[in-house]
Amino acid sequence: MWTRAAAVTIALAGQVAAQTTEPLSAIDWLKEPGNLLPGTVMLEPPVADAVTDPQIHVAPLEALSPPLGLVDASVTGLPVDLWRPSDPARLARLIGNVPVKSSPAMQKLMFTLLLTEARAPAGGADPDTLLLARLDRLFQLGAADPAQALVQQAGPADSPDRFRRWFDATLLTGDEDRSCTALIAHPGLSRDYRAHIFCKARRGDWASAALMLEAAHALEILPVETLDLLDRFLSPEMFEGAPYLPQPQDPDPLTFRLFEAIGERLPTASLPRAFANADLRDVAGWKAQVEAAERLTRIGALTPNHLLGLYTERAPAASGAVWDRVAAVQRFEAALDGGKPQAVADALIAVWSQMETVELQVPFAELFADRLAPRPLPGAEAENLRWRVLLLSELYEDAAQSVPEGPTANAFLAALARGMPDQAPSPSPLADAITEGFAWAAPVPPDLQAMLDRNRLGEAILEAMQLYAQGARGNLVDLTAAIATLRRVGLEDTARRAALQLLILQGV
């Protein structure tokens, strides 16, 4: 059994040497009784007519935990104490379960909550409950790099739970040498024999790794399929020409990397989203890199610029599927560079169709809105599409100042972009629900208002996100409540962008 070295606390003590000084009256001018200023009156507080005992409140002093996060609170606008009054277990459930898949605005808000500087809740038996929930949700969303950075900030070697998440993240980002160094220095961080064998081999200690594997065989402490995999990892020359091992149904990151090391790399398309990070490394082919980037960008775990860089890296090697998207993006960029409005219009219609097939309309808008904004396009179809692209970007308020002729819904979308949807006719019941959420007197649900009254801001935002997801699926009352709550807590931009995305992506 591996044991972790105990921390040693050194108490520091100081001694204060006694010093002998002359009394203040030794100052020369105070020795003379006549030197007080004429008319000087010593001011004293008035004397009370009665004596009363003041009320004294006694409470234990609690050391505030330091804020933990990758983005400064001054950038996100969220207070560092947004989690403090809430129950950690409830927060962990909400963080793990709030759906954000279909809404880029909600994805952005979730990442903001997960990465903003914030203190841990005051209660709870385990002080790491919220931290571990944040790490697990980042990993579930595919954001392995931020998860790795966050746990490194917290102290990855402070507990086995933290280390396990750090180790998994480094295996997928290609930074496992760092976590392996920590494990070799502190073996008690993990009881996983596989991790110790892998790390010893990675650090060049093949003899110790082989000895541990022999012990695992003798004691039968690992499954047969795991022993077979480790045998090939440590002694690949003995298995040249051998049949491939059966592919595991649900591999963890270490199993994935071991299969990669023996030359039997597992495809990531059917694996949890975080595994797509492994395909962003140079060991994967260009096609795999593009598909992985699309998968991560779709959920908000990768910047659109990273995806654009892969789209434009080289000429497409073939046609169909991903190659058609690569070609469409490259043709659109070429049309923008060429400056001919009709070419841009044709290329925009074509590339938009490709982006719809992989649900990347909003990332596309974020990439190209600045270049499309000053370019009115010929033809009603292209011009309306250009305008909607702008509404899906950060330029939505500017776009609302000039409404193109076309569908009757355009006026409503423009009013919504300005935060005043009641100033235009509503095109649908969905739009009606959104309008009610933007009404000045729109009520916040009583349970969420109670959370806000108790300063449980983070919890209230998560609950509003849950309501939004239910509203987007058809519960219009919940949609109204979600928008009203987001606006009440100051998330006006999120409310507008979420509503615009919901309408435009549904084809309004």
C-alpha cells in the first residue's frame, strides 16, 4: 500500500525584549508647568447618566478560503462569494446536470461560472466538493486544458481525488510527464498499479516498472486484459505480429494512452467528448484534428479561431463530409479576400449550409461577423442571412439598427436585440414567452427570488439555466422565468443572446 508523506507544521515563536525608556514628561518643554497654551481645554466625551451592558454577539471566526479560478472576478463581473451561502452538495448536482448542449449562450455562461474566481461554500463536510464538481463538468464538456489548469492552481498533489482528475487531464493534453513526476515523488497519490507502471516507464525507470508488472501478475491484482495491455506496453518486441487486442468499450484516459503507445490507437468519435483533446495533438491526422476541433467548438470547449486555423491549414484531400466543410470555409474566405459582393453572397449561402450540418452557426458568426458587417450583399436571401449572422455575434446591437427587408420576424429580432421585444409584433408563441421575460415587471419565480434574497447568486443562476433548457424544449412558462431571472441578476447580454440564438437557430 502506498502512503502519503504527512505534512509538517513548524510553529514560529518570537520574543520581545524589554526596553527601558524615559517617561514622556522628560521632554524638556513639558517640564515647565507654565508652558501649556493659554485657554487650552481638554476635550472629553460627555459623562453618561446611567450604565447599561452592551449586547455582545459571539460567533466563531472562520478563515475565508482563497478565491479559486482562472478568470479574474473583475472580468466576469461575478462576485467571489457567489457560491458561499449555498449547500455544496446541491451546487455539485446542479453543476453536473444543467444542460447546455443546444445553447452557445448557456455554454458560455456555464464556462464563466466554472472558471471565474470564487470562494468555496462555507458549509459541507468536504471542502473540495465544489472544486471537484467544477473539474468534472469541465471534463464532461471536453475542456481538458482548463480543467488541468484549474486543478494545478488548486494544488493537484493535495489529495488523491485532485490528483486523479489532474492525471486524467494531462493524459489527454499530452502533459503527463508533469503528473508522473508528482506521482513518483508522492506514490500515495494513487493506488492504481497501472498509473505507477506507466509513470515509471515514462520517466525511464523500466526496471521498476517491469518489477511492478511481475508483482501484479503474481498477485493477480489486475484484470487479465489489463495485464495483456501492460505486457505489450513494456515489451513491445515480444508481440510483433500478434493479433490486435480487443478494444475496450469504456476506456479511461490511461487505457486510451496505453493503446496509443502500443500502436493500436482507439478512435475518439464514440468516446466521451474530453477524449477529442487527444486528437488535437500532432500525433493525429489532419482529418481527425478537424473533427475533434468541431466537436469541442460545438460545445464551447475550444475557441472558434482554433477551428478556423485547422480549416485553412491546407487544401482538402478529398470530398465529402469534413472535406466539404473545409472547402466551403476556404472558398468563403477567398471570396471575402476577393471583395466581390456576389461571390461573397454565393459562398456565404454555401458555407452556412455546411455549418448547419454540424451545428456550428454561432462559432461561424463569431469568426466572420466583423468582416461581414460592412458588406451589404446582393439578393434578399444572402442579405437576410448576413444580417442573421450578425445577430448571432457580439455585434447584434449594431445589426439591429438596420433591418433588411424580408421575413416579418426581422422586426421582432431587431427589437429583441435592443432588449425591447414588445415594440414589434410577435411571430410565434415562443416569441411571446420571450417578450414576457423582457417585460419590466416580469416576476422571478419565488424559489429563485428566495435564493437571491439569501445571496445564493450562483445557485440561482444555475437554476435559471435549468429553466432555460426546459423552456427551449417547449415549456414556455419556464423560458419566461429563466429570461426574467437572468435579467434580474444583471445578465442582460446572456438573456438577449440566448433568446436570439433560440429563435434564429430554430428558423424564425
